[in-house]
Amino acid sequence: MAAENALAALGVEGASSAAHALSLPAEAYGNDPRLEAMWAMKAYNHAEVYFNLISSVDPKFLKLTKLDDQLYSSFRDAFKDLDIRALDPDQLKTDEAKERWRPFCNQFEGLVEDFNYGTLLRLDCEKDYTEDNTIFATRVQFFAVEIARNREGLNDVVFKSKSAKS
């Protein structure tokens, strides 16, 4: 994988420095392209691990956080009609959508580690992470949508298609 090669190329000291840099507050940086690349690698690695997980373990049995029940019920209370099978980017990114998501996300500050950390989210749950099928979301949005997809059986398609190939 490209991300693994990039981390290996950094060496022990470089990887340690990168880990330290990622732990500093965002205000400590401007628009440093090296930092953006590190964040992108970390987000990509998270997406890859998650997709491999739902490909190999029946998603309805997955527990993503200690607060899965609370995340799910709060998400469905706030977003009863949100079609999570195929998300429209406007449901996450417009000013109106951000105003709707903000109170939901903020209630998990201090409860979900890195709740507002940037994470990759699949738009169509039946497809893999691709450039056209991926959007940048906060970690708590990712958890809310993916916990709902797992509980509502929508990620079963990924699990069943990967199991059938084995």
C-alpha cells in the first residue's frame, strides 16, 4: 500500500515526529501541505481498516465505540429520514446541513475521542472507498452513519460480497 510505503520511508524518527505533529492543535499550523498529507494518510488508513473489518466480520455484530447505543439513538432522533444507503453530499456539507449536524456532533465532545477529527465516509454503502464515493466527514458523523448502516443491515452487502469471493 502507498500509505505503508510512505510511513516506512519516514523511518522511526520521521514516523515519531509525524505522530507528534498530528497530536498538536490545528492552530499550531497554517496550510502546511506536509501536515495535510499526513492527515490524508491517517484518514485513508482508517478507511481501509474499517472497510476490511466490514468485509470480514458480519457488520451487525460490530461495536465501533463504547457509546454505540447512544450514538445510534441520538442519530436516528435527529436524522429520522436521512437515507444512509446513498448519502447526498449536500446532506453533510451545505451551510444548512452543517447547522443541523453541529448540535448532534457537539453533544459527543469529550465522549467520543477526536469527535471532530476528519474521517473518510462512503456515500453509497454498497460500494468501496473510491474518489467518487468518498466524502470527508467528522469522526462522530462517520460513527453515527456507519453504526446505523451496520444495525440496519445496509453494510451486509459488503460483507456478503467479500464472503462470497472467499
